[in-house]
Amino acid sequence: MLVEDNEATNITNTRLLKGMNIANDVVATSNGKEAIAYLKDALERNQRFPELIFLGLYMPIMNGLDFFKELNSLFKNREGKPEVVLLSRSNSVTEIEIAKKLGAHHH
């Protein structure tokens, strides 16, 4: 899953992930709220949900850190929480540290 408000970035990353055989299916969302809604729906319907999420930090409606908090809440009592990789040009040590404390695997 891509959670990023830049459509060109989502198109490029979708092509890369598929071309490198990292993912067969890629879901691209434009903000954290849209991504959480997708995940909630998949969980409620017992459908497959993404195993890996590439997350932007700066997005309208719901930013990456707020998304992370919602994701942690959503998977609080569930197994199989997706791994999250920050997809951001941010060099803010504070934001990166907060994201890592929330569970980000890489930046």
C-alpha cells in the first residue's frame, strides 16, 4: 500500500514495486484517512490487507504520524500488522524518531 498525496509518486512507485516483483497488487491512497478506511473495510470483510505500507509524512486530511496512530489502534488486538516504511524527504530527526517509536521499520 502507498499512502502518499503525490499522484506521480504513487504511479512511479507502483511501477517500481510491480516491476521488481515486490508486489503483485498495489493499493495507492492519497492520505491517511483514505488508507485507514481501506484497511478497516478489508479487516471487517476478512479480506487480505497490505503486508507492507510505504507512508508519506506530509499529507492533507490525515498526515503520516496521525495515520500511524490510527494504524496502531486498528491493529491493537489483531495479528498481522503491516510493516511500515517512511516514504518521505523529511530530515526532521524528531519526526523520524516519533515514527520509529510508533513502529516504522525504515526511512
